[in-house]
Amino acid sequence: MKLVLDNDKKDISWVNKFEGAFKEKFNSKYAIAVNSGTSGLHAALLAAGIKEGDEVIQPSITVVMDSYVTIHVGAKPVFVDVNKDTWNLDIEKLENAITPNTKAIITVSLYGLPLQMDRVMQIARKYNLIVIDDSAETFLAEYNGNLYSNLADITVYSFEKTKHMTSGSEGGMVTTNNKYLAEKVRKFAGIGYKGLLADAGRTSLGSDVYQDPDYERFDTIGFNYRMNAITAACGLAQLSILDDLVNLRQKIGQRFLQAIENCSWMIPQKVSSNLKHTYFTFGVLYEGDSQRNIKWKDFYKMYKAKDGDGFYACWKNPYLEPSLKNKEYGTQFWKEGLCPNAEYLQKRIMAFKTNYKDYEKAEYKISILEKLIDDIGR
């Protein structure tokens, strides 16, 4: 996609341009730019009508912000264990977690691996639930040969600095094909201005309309989650090269797969043939402790000592973070043992960076890992 700056259209803001380009790229009817992925999730829950006492199902391996926004609207996060092979929400356990209070599902495509979303949506439609997809790590992923976008009722993207594309450090976008939800999201993210519409970031009013003591501005209680012009301009520039950015990460992900081939103690996510992984990061399940008597932290030190880049641990399971641990929400008590697969994986996942600026540097770092694996023994 080639970036075109139309300087003749002075009335179109950078934010409007960014939203227009983004919804075109992701085949969405509506796109609402926000100042972070987290605020986008918050606005999405509000737009979906989630309120105090409602339950929102979410995976047990994800960032804690999915839980925080749920709590901020007065609802209760309900954690479902993950599939031990894909590390995504275990769809086989999803239906059992639904109660009369369940009103929404937040799905997460961990590290860029999409879910089998058709199955999630079938269950959601059966119980009249809203599905909000946290696609912070899933830019241009594919599902059944098509873009993995707009499959959920609402999709939320993040432009934080480590993501496939950024907008200068922070930022986000909410997309949907539902006009009602789009307008609600825009109002909640835009301080509740009554003139905001599903596809309009601002209204054009003559001064004789709003320069009037009787003019009423707000019809919704909202937040100031709006994206600023500089952030939007940065995001628009990044969007124009998004294909290249994603392709590079996918190429690096494939190189990592080659490096760990036939290694019994480094196990990648299982990718079904109908899915296309975007490798926000390259994750492996590390079993070197039991198979090679090398602890996670010791392997980290070995890799770093050879000039490797190191790697990240998986986030703590949200319900085991100090802010949430040992609290009771609804029928769940958040303590160790709640989601066994997720807790097992969390302690053993290694997440290798894929956001290199060029392939040559990635090749150098991955070659170090490959040789270290060979030295230890596959």
C-alpha cells in the first residue's frame, strides 16, 4: 500500500486519514483510532453494554490489561485454561465456563497465532455473547486463506512500540462491521460528544451552531481516549509498510523453526494448516530442565554469554499477578491451580524477539541459538 498525502483535502484530519486507510487495509466498515490498545478494549466493553455483575470470559495466558478493563467496567473476568499445544484459549473448555451472567468473550491470538474463530463465534451466537478480539499481536494473520480480521464483533489493535506496527510508541485502533457498536465505541472514546458517528471522528458544524448558549454537546458519559494528530501521522506511515514489517517477522519466525528442528526440548506452538502465524514473537515451550538438566534461567545465561539477545518470559497468568491473586470473583478464586495448562506453560515459555530491523542481524542471533542447541544435544 503506497502512502499518499492529499494536501488538497485540508478538512480531513490525520486521524481521519489513518482510520480510513486502516479500515481499507483490514476490510472493515468502521475504524476508530484511540490512544492505546487498552483504552480500545475498555471502550469496546462499554460499547458492548458490559456492566457490573456481568462475566467476561478470557484466556489464562494474556496480558493483565484484558482483566483490568473488565474490572473497570464492574464486570468479572472468568479465566479459561489454554490449549497445551497452541497456547490459545481452549475452545473445548469454553462452553463449560458460560453462565447466565456471561455477556462477552475476549479472545487473544497469542504471539500472532490466530484462534479457530469460527468455533468461538458459533458458541458465542448460541448464547448471544459479544466477542471482542484482542488482536494486538495478530496484524495480517490469516484464517482459512483470508485476513484474520473482523471475525469477532469488535477487534482491537495495539500500536505499542513492540508491535508489528507502531504509531510512535502508543496508540490503538478498534474495528467492527457493526454500525451501532462503532458509534458507541467512538462516543465512549471521544468524551461522549453527541455529534460523533460510527464513521466520523469529528463533526463539521458552522460556528453559528455551537457558538450558542443553548448548544448541547454531550449525550454519553465517555473518556478522552482520542488519538492525536502526530500519533496518527506516524501510524499512517507505518501502515504503508505493514506488509514488509509482517513479512520480515514471519521470515524470522521460519528461521527460528529451522534452528530448533528436531530439538525435543524446545517445542513451538502448533500451527494448523488453515492458520498463518505472524510471529509477533517466536515462542517455544522449554523442557530443557527435565530433559537436559538445564534450568530456564541457566539457559538464558548461556545464550547471553554467547552474544545472544536473550529472550522474554511469558507474562504471569493474570490471576496470579499481585494485583489480582487470592481474590474471589464470582465462582472463581484466583490462586495457583486454577488453569493447570496455562500455569505449566507460563513457567516454561521462552519468547524470542522477532522485531529485528534487518534479517542479517536476526540470522546472526538465531545462528548462536542453533549452535548452542547443537552443543547441548537435540
